[in-house]
Amino acid sequence: MNEIIFLVEETPEGGLTARALGHSIYTDADTITELHTNVREAITCHFDSAEKPAIIRLHFVCDEVIAAETLAHSPLKTGTLSAFLNDVAQHFNLSRDELLSRLV
């Protein structure tokens, strides 16, 4: 497996939850730093070392806005970065060039 994506949401109590898309992995935490640790531990428990994803993405959902970060990865290949940028542009109904101009 090359990549796993977690959907991260704030709880009404003020903590955070992370749910893996396509896998039965769930964790929660009080802080983002604690969530990073808990996601890494959940990945280690769920996969053996040969199947462990090279890329762990956290997609944060807050008021219908999605932000993403890469938690752990081997060096990104150009195609992976390109696909990520395309996904973000599509989510915001922008062309890739419009997205890139807003990031600069």
C-alpha cells in the first residue's frame, strides 16, 4: 500500500477524531500533536511492516473547508504531488493553475 487518508474532524467537546478512508482504523486525541502520534500508532497496529503505507494524509474538515497535510512519507514523487494538487483544485472547483496562483 502506498497511501492512506484519514478524515479529521473536531468533536463538540473540543478534541479531534481521525477515521481512515477504506480501512477500519479510528483514533482520537485532545491536540493535533497527540493526534499525529495516535494515527502513527494506529497505522503500526493495523498493518505489518511490509504493508505499512508510505504516505499518511490527514484531511481536516471544518465548516465545509478541507485542509490537508502529509503526516509521514517517503520522499514524494512528482506524480504524487501532482495528483494531490489536482485533488485540492477539484475540491475547490479551481483549475490547477488558479490553485497554484493562490498558493504563491
